[in-house]
Amino acid sequence: MKLLFVQLPSQMPDWSSAPANVPLAAGYLAAYAESKGILARREWSILEPEIANYGSDSSIVASIAAREPDIVSFTLYSWNLERSLFIAERLASLLPHARLVAGGPEVVEHMPVTVRTPFHSLVFGEGEEAFVDLLRDVQQHRPLAPSYSANALADLEKVPNPYLAGTLRFDPSTQVHLETMRGCSAKCAYCYYGKNYNTLRRFPHKHVLDVIRAASEAGVPEIYIMDPNFQTGPDFAGRLRDIAYANHARTAIHTELRLEGITEEIAGLLKEAGIASVEAGLQSTNPKALEAVHRTFDRKAFERGAELLQKQKILVKTGLILGLPFDGYEQVIETFDFLGMQGLGQEAELYPLSLLPGTEIRERADEYGMSAMEIPPYLVTSTHWISYDDMVDAIAAFEESFDVEWAMPPAPHFQLFKEGFVSFIDTRRPENIDWMRLNPEKLSNSMTLLVDSDDPEILVRIVRAARDLRKDNPFTLYQVVLTSETRIPSEKLVERVREAFLHPEHYYELANSFSPDPQTSYQTRMFFATKNFALAYRALEEAQDMETMVVLNAKGGYNAERLAELLPYVVFDKQTLPFDRLYELISIYADFPHMLIEAPEGLF
């Protein structure tokens, strides 16, 4: 048997989500199957993170196909569902004898993936026992059943931790994901977890401490304790003392908890244990909205808990949901005001409501007048109480109130390679366009293209190449940089190039669709770069369909006051720019470091 596990990441133009793409489910499934004697270590592997996190669709397909696996097992989340389906469909034709299976939060009864699917078999619910049943059928040469599910939830005393079992390794560049328990006492209407795991079960405390100790000693950047409410259960203070003792290097730990339960003693113990940040799910301050989704809120206790954690310098990330039942624009603004008074606004995380598969809120959507996206991320776009325009306005108010970007705009990157994949193409050389079109499997999943907007022939070839690339790599993110020293690209030209590469149903595009940014596209982001400062400043005023970039060179000067006033993106070579000008530039953009883009001096 040759088994390959595949888990694709949530895509970001700068690959910043890669460290969080931990194939925890694969680690559990492999460790449990090994413990049952169903699977040997030599029989399975996990698609390498360099390929899964950075490779294009074609590169992932080619890599999997070259291994000729007997079974390919996908973990499906909302952010990777559509891309996983595309890759599975390609594999089905390339590997007719391989069996394609899938599990994860997206595998829920009555969802489209259960009806029209490229997978031979789906695993529903908790996977360890069900996956062993599937492998046993393979081992005994029986045909796979269309679906597998466990008759009962697993005894967590008998489920090996994947890090301790060696099915996942401690990597200094990757987070460690750790469960101390499964199940949730809350029954939030927008969450499937509590509905799917309606009893509380704990992993052996010793195993939890062993993972934290080993992770701390290995120098991992962060430990993410994934419990829906970390403080649930007896003797929380004692557990924190044990974690503090195990976490030798004081590795940063992130987790989720309820602020209402924080005391002065607990706040101090959280700090000692290495808890650097917590997510506190407030969602709304509107009592009717909270009641509708089965949440509670004690204002005084929440305020006190936040204050105690802030005194310990523990970062509090308050979760808010936009689009809850009974929450109109005014109620949302009242929630923002509350956060502002508590000093929690800048670190708050605002999420439009998602009608996740299997949740109560999805089942009651019609009752609440909810319109929503039919594909991931399933975002609600209006309700009886709030319109789409009001949701966009609320996000704009969130940005203005707390001086934050709700959706960080993509930025181009002028590095030729990312983890072995080509990530930048200078299309001003026609042969590069041909190479890109003919080698989709050698490209990264995020591409920056430099385009001469004054060359009609190049533009025609770019648009033609885009048609092929959309077939081979439909889920690539693009940053298209148009360049000219004499004129601003016309709206018609910009739209023509954008439309050539645009994938309007890409998860990243839909997830940012509420952004009040003047340039509405995120999956294909358009830029205009020029060394002509006067032209750049005019483009900032006239060309809202692009981001404007001014290109600095080592010998030329610039008006620092004008630059600070207009704040275009700046392209520069850190190695050749004089130190005093580099220092000045960094000072001007201290609050906007993402707008400083490095590129070799001779590129422009």
C-alpha cells in the first residue's frame, strides 16, 4: 500500500499562512492506524509542505501523480475545498487505479461534495476509527464503501499524539497544533464543532505536557492550543502550573478562552505558562443577537478579564461576527464602541458570518432572511437586519475607528523563486511569457508579473497566456505590475488584463469581497509602477483601479514631504539605496511596512 495525505493551505499572496497549514488530521490518522497495526511507517507519507504550501495547482498534481500512490487522502476545509476538488478531478484522470478519499469539516451530509464528488470514499465526523475501517477494507482487498463513519467517538486515552508518535515533526518554521481535549460545552449556532462532538473528552495530561516540553526544546515559533475553550475542565490553575514547568523556553502559546472566567490568579498563571495571546469570542454586545446564537455575555466580567490580561501584557484578540440575527448596523457600531472603550479595538478580528456546513444557523438561514454565498467561504451577504452595503460600511467604520486594515491589500514580490517554484516573471521579454505558459507545473501559487503597458504585442500575448494558465492553475493568486514612464494605463487596458487572470469564485477573492478598498479585486491585484514621480502622483488621484508604485533608484532624489503626504507603494533596492535615505523611507512608512517593496536596482 502507498498512501499519500494532502492538505492544502489557505492561500495568501505573501504565503504568510503557510506556517499554520499543519496536517494535524493526517498525523492523527497515521498514528492511530499504526497503533492498530493497520499501517506501517513505510506505507504512507504527507505531501511535503514546500509543495503543498507554495506550488501551483499543476505542480501539486504533477508531484502526486509522479508518486503513483494507491490512495490519496485529502483533508477538506472551507478554504481549500474548491482547489482540492480541482486537483482530485485531475488526479482521477491521471491515476485511474488510485483511490481518492477525503474527510474534514467540509464532509457533512447534504453538502455538494457528498453528492457530486471525484472521491471514491468520504469519511464523516471524527476520523481515526473510520479511517482504520477504510484501510482495513483496502488491506483485505474489499471495494471501498462510499462513506465511512465511526460508530462511537474514540477513547482519547488510546489515540496517540502525532508529535509523540513521530507522524508529525517539530519544525522551527512551523506552528505546533495541540488538542488537550475534544468537544465543547457551548452549542453556538454558527459552529459545527459542538454539534459534532457533543461530549467532552480529554487527552492524557501527561501527553499534552510532553508535547509542550518537546516543542519548547525544539524551538518552534508558536504552540496553538486548539481547544474551543481552553479553561474548560477541573483544576485549570493546576494545569497552567504544569504547562509553565514544561514550557522551558517560554515558547509563545496562543489559545481561545472566555474572558469572563479570568481571575487575577489565572491571569498570572497564563503569563507564567507562556500564553502570549488569546482569542476571546465576544461576537456582539447585542443581547438578542447573542441569544439567537446561544452565546452569553457578562459585560463587567468581560471587562475585568480583559483588564487583567492586559496588565500581564497578554494580547487579547476579540472575535466579532458581522451579520448575526438581530444585529443591524447600529448594533454593530455599538459593539465597536464597547471594544474601543476597553482598548481592544486594534487587535479585534471581525468576521462576516459564515453559514458553515451542518450548523444550526445554516438550517435557519431562511428564517433570518439570510442571503449567502453558495460556495466557500459561505459568507452571509444580507439579513433581515443588515444589507450588503451596510456590512461594507460597517467594515469601513471598523477600519476608521481602530486605524486598521480589515483585509490587508496584496503586494507584489520581485523574488524569482519561492521554495523552488518560480514566483516572478518579467513578461517584457516575450520568451518568458512562452516559458510561463508551457511550464505551469514549475510556477508558484502566487505570481507577480511585470508587464510593459506601452507594448501592445506583449499585452496581447499576456492575455492569451492567461487563458492557458487559468486552465492549468485556476487557483493561482496574481499581482500584475504594469509599468510605463510616459502614461497611466487606461481603465480599459487595466480591466482587460485583470479579467484575463481573474477567478471570481476563488476563496481569497470571496473572503475579501466586503472590503471597502477602491480596488475590489484581491485574487488578481493590479499595480502601476513608474520612476516618473509626477506621473505616479497623478495616478494616485486618477487611477483608483490600480495601486500606484513609485520606483526609487540609488542616485535619484525624492520629495520626502510629498511622499509622506500621498503614500504610494515604494519599490527600492535595499542594497544600493544610501543609508540616510533608507532610514528616512523606513521612518515615513513605519505604519505601512507592507508598502515598501524590495527589487533589484536594474529591474526597472
